[in-house]
Amino acid sequence: AVVSTQSTGGHNAKMIHLKKLWAKRLHAAVRSYREMLENLSIMLISKDSKIRNIANVIQSNIFYQQEYRELPTMLLKQFEKRVFNRSYLTDLVECTHLYIRMLD
């Protein structure tokens, strides 16, 4: 029983370690997505009509794709305090806020 408990504990530690590695990658992806949304929001208010038109096409593609629409909610639901750090949560909330603001 002790060996089983120790091996399970080791397995759990490995799983948490792997989750934390993926959390770092996911955090980089969320930051990139947020940066893209920030750039897109700047493009939408550009004085250049060509840039605004391009931004509108990109925005409509983002809002049309179901994966993009569900992404903020899915990531918020999957947040685990022991795996993700506060910086990730901050970036995710800011990204979600920006996405929702762009829906208006």
C-alpha cells in the first residue's frame, strides 16, 4: 500500500509538472492573442480606410469562428490555481475583456 501511494504521489507530481509546462506555453499563446486583439482594435480606429477594412475582415473572421468565440470562456473555466500563476489569470481576464469589448 505504501509503494502504491508513493508511486501515485510521484505520478501526480509529474502530472502537475507537465501541466505547469503547458501552462507556460498557454500563457505565451494568451499574451500573443491579446496582442493581436490590441493591434486589431488599433487598426479599427485607423484614419486609413484600407487598414480599417482589413481590420473589419479580420474581426469578422475571429467572431465568425466558433473556436475563437468559445476560447475566452473555455480558458477561464479551465483555470487551476495550482497550475497557472496570477500573471496568466490577469492576461486572460484582460484578453477576455478586450474580446468582449470588441463585440460591441
